[in-house]
Amino acid sequence: ETPDMTMYLSTNRLTVYDSSLLLDVCLCVWFLAEGVTTFVALYDYEARTTTDLSFAKGERLQIINNTEGDWWLARSLSTGETGYVPSNYVAPSDSIQAEEWFIGKLTRRDSERLLLNVRNRRGTFLVRESETTKGAYCLSVLDYDNVRGLNVKHYKIRKLDCGGFYITSRTQFSSLQQLVFHYQHSDGLCHALTDVCPISRPQTQGLGRDAWEIPRESLRLDVKLGQGCFAEVWLGTWNGTTRVAIKTLKPNTMSSEAFLQEAQVMKKLRHEKLVQLYAVVSDDPIYIVTEYMSQGSLLDFIKGETGKLLRLPQLVDMGAQIAAGMAYVERMNYVHRDLRAANILVGDNLTCKIADFGLARLIEDNEYTARQGAKFPIKWTAPEAALYGRFTIKSDVWSFGIVLVELTTKGRVPYPGMVNREVLDQVERGYRMPCPAECPTSMHELMLSCWRKDPEERPTFEYLQGFLEDYFTSTEPQYQPGENL
């Protein structure tokens, strides 16, 4: 309705025949005329609060304010409505980030985990940033051969000084989009690109723009998932809109002030292998609100019916995921203090994430703080931590060695037949658990390295991650499945 808009529309000879499309067309034309960058929605999003903006995948948005971290103020070019959107759900239109096949930062191992999903067919693909070469990309493609069965091939996409891209220098492209289109006809790849690898919607960073300390009334406890010495875990709903996991601590388990202080640190720990902390209710009884993991704790998962079907490759992969999460904790100079299979959660596609980091330090129960009672996890705790309270990332490495035992025994209690006091005495005298049945000697040697008496001689989580990710190429290339492993 402005003179500028009228002139722009008339000079560009644009005719709108359907009045219902007028707002959409006018807004799009206006932003193009003004040179404003439009964004496109990568996923559907349903508003959780009155200040959020709902949108559908593919919808175009104008970002009004992107200076407030993880939630941006946006206007829909379809409806004209304004509200906050999760920043990881949108990308600039016509950028590679807006392409369905572009994943961004994803490790080689995680790309294989996605592509090897049983629902994918040969030729399913994705494009990700290269881990080793800054500014380069990698095309990962699902392939099949009679020797290896389903496997993933990785092709490095290099960048030309002039801005083009190529896999092989004799065939160059001005954009990644052109490259992907070209290789939908094999032309030298293992297979023509067929389907874009499906991925689930990412977690938003937090429940909403101002949803950190939330009122208890905003949470509904729906289904009790489990309980321990100090807490119950529920599947619940926040604000009537969002499925979450809620850990309800028993009254007087820890100081509200100390918890809130620790939670501020925990909130800043963000990694794809750590369960995301969404929000807290800081008054007693304390509620901790996190993302929901569909398969529950790793301990229950490997002891259950699905666990019977798991073999060493899947179990080692789960160990590698846990090590990846702990390598991040290591880089952040943080300490978990209670690493065990019961505190690892499992999602779809055998995804593992670490939960409950840092909470053990805050527990005020006398039987727990004495580090000797039945409530204290002696069998997972390094001797220097159990005896003298010296909790470090190296005591977490000791605990990780016990987690490897839990994985390879499908959830058997460590040190079978021993009570806590006996375990502590025997470990101090140099006893270490023997190699589990069917477990390769190389895996037991890794466990033993985690249980070295001198904490400084134990490996780093970075090393453990690399060892486990490359286990079947570097250490056990001749592996054959057994009855249980």
C-alpha cells in the first residue's frame, strides 16, 4: 500500500490473481527489493509459549533480532505474525545450510550411524563439514557390496580458490548444489545419490527464550519411568505443549542454593552426547527438566530384550559415544563424579547421552557423603575418590572402564559376589576384574588401562574415543560375531 511498493510491483509487472496470496507475495517482493536476507524454516515448529512463533518446514521468515542467543525474533512472510523462533531451526534462504542434505558439523562416525539405519537404501547421502580440512566438505554415501554388506563411503569435497567445488579436479562445479545434482547420476561414485538421509529434528537450546527457572505448576508428571535412592524420573509435559523428562529430587537431598549455582554451570555444557538440561524448579523439592530419551537408561536397555540382540560392534559404538561426551567434559575442565550405565540414557538408533553430570557433589545424605554406605557407588568409583574424596576427570576414566564392563556383560553388576567394603580392599591390593566372557583381550587391556593405580597414567577420554571409534579397523579387523558378543 506504499508508493514504493506500488511502483516496485508495477515496474516489475507482477500480477496477483489470488487475493489470499497477496500478503505473502508483497512481503517477499518487498524484502527482495530492500535486499533483506530472508530465512527458511528447516523443520516444523509448534509454539510453546505466547511469545513463540509457529512455522512449517519451508516457510520463509525475516529475522528481526538475532542478538539474543538461541532464540531469535522473527516475522513470518506467510502470515505476517511475529514471535521468537529457535535459531537452529532456520537458515538463510538459498544457503547450503538451507539444503535438506546439508548437516553441518557432524563426525564421520555419526554420519555412518545415521546412514546405516536399516530404513535407508543404497545411495542415501548427506553432506557435512570436513573434520580434517577447514573450509572443505564431505559427501557421505550409503553403499553395498557382497563382502562388507552395507557400508558408508566418504568423498572429500574440495574448494577452489575461485569459489567452486570438486571431488575430482576434472569435474568442477560453481556450487555445492550443482555438485549434488550432478552426482545423482553416479559418474564415478560408488553409487548414484538417491535419497537424502533422514534426520530427526534437533533439540532446541532450552525450552524457550525465558524458560530457565520455571514454576512447578508449568510441569505435569505423566508417567513414572524409574526411581533411585535420591530421585524419581518422570515423562512429563511442560506448558501443556512440550514432552520432557523430569527428575524430582527427594526433599532435602541437596541445598537449593548450591544446586542452582551448579545448574548454571551445567546449563553451559552443550554437546550432542550430553543430555540437554532445559530448566529447573529450584525450590525444594527440586525438579530438573531435561530432554526426553525414548529408550531409558543404558543399564535397563542392555539388560532388556533388545540387549540380547546387541553384539560387540553396537556395544563398542555406544562406548565410543560415551567417550565422545566425556571428552567434551574433559575439554571443559568439568568432572562427572558418577559415571555408570544407569546414568547414561539411550534414544533412537542406539544414540547414547550422558546424564546427571555434577549432581553427585551436591548430595547431602550422610550415608552417601561418608562414601561407604549402600547408597554410594563404590564399585564404579576410583580408589583415590572413594578413600580420599579426590574426584577428577581421571577418576571418571576409572568409572568409564567399569562402564565398558557393563556393556560387554550386558548389564551385569561389577565385581560379582563382592560387597562394597570387600571391593575397596581388593582393589587397593591390586585386584582388577578379569576379562568378561567373549570379550576380546584388546578390550580388556583398555579397561585395565582405565584402572591404573596412578590417575595420571590413565588414558584421556580423547584417546578412549579415538580407540573405540577405530576399534574394528585398527585393533580387531578380524572380529567375528559370537553367541553373545
